Amino acid sequence: MRTVRFQGENTVLILRKWHNAETAPQVSEAQKRRKTMSKKLFSFDAETNGLWGQAFAIGALVYDENGAEIGRFVGRLPDTEVTDGWVRENVLPKITDIPVTHQSYDALLADFAAFYKANKDGADVVVHMGYIVEARILRDLHDKGLIGDWDGPYPLYDVSGNLQAAGADPTSVDKFAAEHNLLVDEFAGGTHNPLYDSAVAAAVYRHLVS
């Protein structure tokens, strides 16, 4: 270690430079991971009328620093808003237990925006393969004046990148959760229920960064 001393008229400044990485104070990987997971998580998911279409169901879960659920949002539009054949066949049957809560997309977005703004501070905001669907939700919130210029998540954590870095299939949180026996809360319908998708994304993210 080298100590360099600067002295001005009223100030003495000492700078210390560590020349040998082995002698410098070390932060372990475990400490780094504990620091990461000392934050709460905000995980959200949406189901849309086709991949590029408008959302008709949004779910979000908020977890505290210990992984306990502390907040939940779920909203859904009537089935008449869904015209895509694949979605009607594969998604609608999975969300029959979610009641219709809103009659318009604007009303659904407004309530989700209020929930998001009330819970986002201090949270890692997590999605799985968030482009195209969840990215559009955030863009629509801004375009409609429901969130401000600096309300977006910076950054938005996409667990697909964590999966790829771990050598796993980045397209499937379900597969990773099953292979690693991750505990995920049960929601009727499973995959395509936006609450379940939010829960499994959060569980996989927490596992990969802890």
C-alpha cells in the first residue's frame, strides 16, 4: 500500500492506493449477493391479445427483503377484449379464477400505475422476457401520463439474462424452478396466470442472485 499526502493551507488529504489486490480489503461474492438480496422485489407479468397486442391481464407481486409477500396486484379485462385465437385457446382457460376487474385498458393501466408507484421504491423490478409485453406496459404507462419521466425502473431486471449467464434455458423459468426444486406459491392455472408468472420469475431471480 502506498500513502500519498497532500497538504494545503487548511486541509490535509491522504490518499491510499492498494498495489496488491491480495492485501486490499476484499468483498466476498457472498457479501455482494447478500447486499443484492437485501432489497425488496417487485415482479410483474402481463397477458396480451397476441404477442404484440394490448394487455388484458396484469399481475404483480412485491416481496420484502426476507422474501415474504407484502403486496399484490391483479387486474383483468373481459374475455371480449381477446380476439387472438392462440390466446383464447391457451391463456384464457388458465385465468378463469381471476375475476374481471376493469372494463377498459386505460382503467386497468391507471390502477396498475398507482400500485407500481406505491411499491417500486427500493425494489428490484423483475420480469421474464420483458420485451415485448412488459416493456409495452411501461411505455403505455408513460405515454398516457400515468408515470413520469423518471418513474421507470432503472434498470429493469430481466431474469432471462440471469438464466443465460447460469447456462440455463433463458426462455423458461418453469423448467429452471422445477430442476432446482424452487418453492413457488401456487396460483390456479399455473403458467399464463400473471400472478404465477410473477411469482416464478421472482423465485428464479432470487435463487440466481443469492
